[in-house]
Amino acid sequence: MTTKKVATTTLPEWLTATDRLRLYSPEEVIALGLLPHTIGTLKDAAYRKRVPHTKVAGKIRFRLDHIYEIQQAGESNPATRGRRAA
């Protein structure tokens, strides 16, 4: 049996369980400035399964760990720029 490797996102310790499980609509994510995208871009990426998200009653929703994971996917490290993995 093979196990699927799941990326883990470390959320701050001070967040409560309610904070961690709260679901944000794409409109809320953009209105709160949590991601620098447009609502349409965020929805499109979710529909195409390019960003982590969940669906509740057929509607796209994001938890904080989804938002952090999307933010981390866009990070780059200048120290490793141009280097290949060993």
C-alpha cells in the first residue's frame, strides 16, 4: 500500500480551533486582503483544482491552511535561485 504525501502547513499556535476551521468564501478572502488575486482568478484556480480548497454544498470555500498554502506556493528563496536539487 502506498501513502500519499500530504503537504503540511504550520498555522500559528495562538489560533483557536474555530479560527482554523472557519470557512471563507472567495469574496471574503479577497475583501480581507488575504490573497492578492481577483475573485474570478481565485474561483477559476479552484475550479481547475490548481489551489487547495473545499466545497460545501457545491460552493468553494477556503480554510486558513488553504490560504497559507496558496501563499507559500508563490514564495521564492533567493539563496537557492538557479540551483538544482541534488
